[in-house]
Amino acid sequence: MPLLLGISGSLRRHSFNTAILESLADALGDKATLRIFPLNAIPMYDQDADTETPPETVAAFRAAIGEADGIVIASPEYNHGMPGVLKNALDWASRPYGKATLTGKPVFTLTSSPGAVGGARAQAQLNETLASIGARTVLRPQSVIGAVHEKMTDGRLGNKGTLDFLMHGVDDLLREIARPASAVREAN
């Protein structure tokens, strides 16, 4: 069974994005396992600390990415962009240069916002950062969730249409994971 790593761009205790990841984990059934890695303990990126023995939480984060077959990133939008905590984590994940565990990894991105645009600007930044790292972002219609606060029920994504749409994105991720490496090289 494929192992997916969920990364929420929000540290908030009752984060909509973490709740969305938990809802996806529940909905996956026997398709895959989704494990969420919290970013709370990831320190600010410091190239001086990025040595052969990086901070323990960074080493654990990089290892979790390496062990995963694919990544699901759920991000809010802060001031028309992705949160600093997520950008910081991706900066750590992009190292060491040329050997990062995120390079070549299939990634499904989604964003949410209480606003109508659903975090589309944050998703553009997120996908651009992932492209610069060399991650394989799943190509599909943009997965943005507007008015996210109205789609939550008891701490989970309660809107069936939205959950179904996101599950199609996870299905696309699982198909990308199943593609032979030779097909990925030919497509690029």
C-alpha cells in the first residue's frame, strides 16, 4: 500500500488544512496510508546549521519525505502567498542540493481559504517553489477550496463534493506514483 506524507502549511491547533489532510486520510481506506508530519518544530532555515548532521527535526522531516511514495501538501493563503512556515520547511527539504529527498517526488497540492479564491495565489507560489526543487507536481485542475470554514463539520471536511474532488486529486497522485520511472523520464 502506498505511503503518503501529508504536510499542512498551518500550525494552528484547529487548522482547516490539517483537518482536510485528516479527512483525506480517513477517506483513503485501503488505497493508501496518509501520515501527517507537523511543521511546528522545524527551525528557521540556517545554512550554517545545514550540515551532515542537520537539526534532529529536519533530519526526521527529510527522512519522512524519503520514505513516502508521494506527498500531499495542504496550505492556507496568508497575504496572497503561502505561509512562511511552509516555505521554510520546503527550503529545508530542498537540501542537500542535488540529493534532496523531495526532488523527483510526486506531490499533490491543495489550498484553502475562507475567501472566495480558495488560496489560488498561495498555490501558484507553492507550485513554483516545488518546481524549483524538482518535485513532480501532479498536473490537474487547480485544487482550491474557497469558503473553507463553511465546508467543515466537527473538525473534518464535511462537504462531500469538495472531498470527492480532492480524492480525485489523490487518485491522480497515486497514478503518478504508479508510473514507471522510465515513463517519467520520457515525459520530461
